[in-house]
Amino acid sequence: MSGLVRTLRILGTRGIPAAHGGFETFAEHLALYLVAQGWRVVVYCQEEGAGTKVEDVWHGVERVRIPVAKSGSRCTMIFDWKATAHASRRGDLCLTLGYNTAIFCSLLRLKGVPNLINMDGIEWSRVKWGKLAKIWFWLNDWAGCWLGNHLVADHPQIKTHLESRVAADKITTIPYGADSVTSAPLAPVLALGLESGRFLTVIARAEPENSILEVVQGFSARPRGYQLVVLGNYQQDNPYHQSVLAAASNEVRFVGAIYDKTVVQALRFHSAAYVHGHQVGGTNPSLVEAMGAGNAVIAHDNRFNRWVAGDGAVYFNGATDFGHAMDALVADPAKLADLRRHGQRRFQDAFTWPDVLKQYQHLLERYLPMGDTIPDSDIEENVTAVP
């Protein structure tokens, strides 16, 4: 049976269910939300392997699962091209998350397919990239601005950056969202040998721009009576990783990469404070998630973090400054409680999923093709349901 239906295709992520990062988590939340509102949502998913694409349904969301031979940036580019080419033949409204391969969106533009692009952070400015990678990201930053029918900035400072390239009315600011965590089991914390309220948590990629070394150095300058719990993978062949490990006192715990949502939420909820050392980017998912868990925050002092956390954080610059900020915070329970209240208030005002997803829905509705329908002949064959 044919009928009027609002259709969205989501590109630019590794797919759902989320298992990798912020964009995947957002794609999962948005897809499930829109399906509940009566939309048809198709998400492109990258998988390692060979063969042809597989199409199935996960909790009402259609997935186009495209295998690529290996992992890595080159294979991700291949996946992005195949996903964009597939979407360009359908004509449905597209939402592209990130601009790392925005040049491929020229195919959508040429075919008149409406495409909104979430422009993410200022990727080409990150220290970790070499010269060629920075040039590639810089070019795609410009390409995304030109090729997208409309742009989404997740932070006012990202919008300001984009306004140097396109008119302000082509950009809408919608931040990242998170779940509110009002309780969490203690067992995962105890299993790691931690005591509730006697540790600080760091959740970030081990890169210089995330201030991991400065945080570890500042924390390790003297005995604290607290533990610093650092999540993430630290490799023996990475000089920066080794410098972080070498700087750590015996009160710093490197617990590896933890992807179990229950464990991560428990760590946040039972932390004395969350440490956020990110120096660049827009609205960082990890910071918003910490605020949603009621964490007091110690954050690197920059324009991005100050807009997100506001009065719900104390701010630092460098190792010594971090040590002073921590000393002042853990010695003052009233200050900790005040930061938690401010952070939760800021979170409820701006970063809850229902509010964020509703803003996306209203924006997407403006760009739906007229008479968006799904005739019987276009329904994919051999689509199987996945629990």
C-alpha cells in the first residue's frame, strides 16, 4: 500500500546500534525517535568483510550494511562513497553526520537530493593530523559548506566558524544530547577496586589536544588520597601514550577502553568529579554525558567548554593549574555540590535528548521533498528483522 511517509537517510557514521562514538549514539537516538514519530529511517552501516550489501530492519530502523575489506580511514572513505552513491539513487532527504568526505556530497547535489550536514568540529585544526590530512579536512570543510542544503552546528562557536564560509541563515545550532543518569549500580565500580566518591574519571582519546598528559602530571605531583581513573587504549608504540604512562603516580588507574554503557555510567555517577581536558571541538558528547550524570566537572579553560558547562565546572590551564583546581574542589564538599547543581541545571536546559531530537525533527521537516512517498515498488526486497 502506498502512502505519504517522511523518509530520512542517515550517512556518515559506522552505523547502529551504537558501538563506536558520539555520532553513532546520536544516529541511534534520532533514528529510533523519528521511527516512533512515523518516519521511515534508513541508516548506512559500515562492516568489515567482503561481499555485497545486506539490508535488514533493527527496531523499526532500516539498515543498509555495506562491507569494506578492512578498517581504517581509506576503507571508511570507500564506505562513505558507496553509501552516498546508494542514497543518491533514492532521492530521499539525507542527513550527513560529519564533513570528512563532504566532497562526495556533490553527487547528492548534482542529483537534486536534499542533504543536511552536521559539520562536527574544526577537524583540520587538530594536532594529531599530518599535513596532508589537514589539507583534506580543510578542503572538505569548505566542500560541506558549499554542498549541503543546510548546515547544523553543535556549538555557537562552530556556527561562528561556519559563518566565515556561508551566510548565517544557512546554519542552525543544535547541540549534542545525553541521557539523564539519576542512579547507577555500585558493583561495576567495586569490581574495578574503586570507592564511590573517592576517584575522578577521565574519558577521552589519548591525544595531546585532550590534555591527558597535563592532567596526569598535575594529579601525580603529590599524593592525593583519591584515584584518577583514565579510560582509553594506551599503546606501547605510541610516544605520547608512553609519556602519559610514565608521568602517572600509583594513584592513577588505566582501566582500558570500556564500551559497556552500564559500567561507564556507573563510573561517572560515582565519581567525585569528571575531568574534561578537550581543548578543541564543539559540544563534546563526553562532557554532556558527564553533566547528565550529575558530575562536578574540572574542564580545560576554552570557549567550547565554557559554553557547554557554564557554572557547572571549574577550569584549568596546564598541569599545575589542574592540581590547584583539584585541590580546591575536593577540599570543599559544598563547592562540589554546587557544581553538580549548576551542571544538572545547564544539562536540563539545553542537552536532553527529547529537546535535541525535537529540534532536529523540526529542521528536517523543512527540507523534506514535496510529496515524499514510498511506492510499493521501491520497498526493498528480502529485508529481515533484527532483534
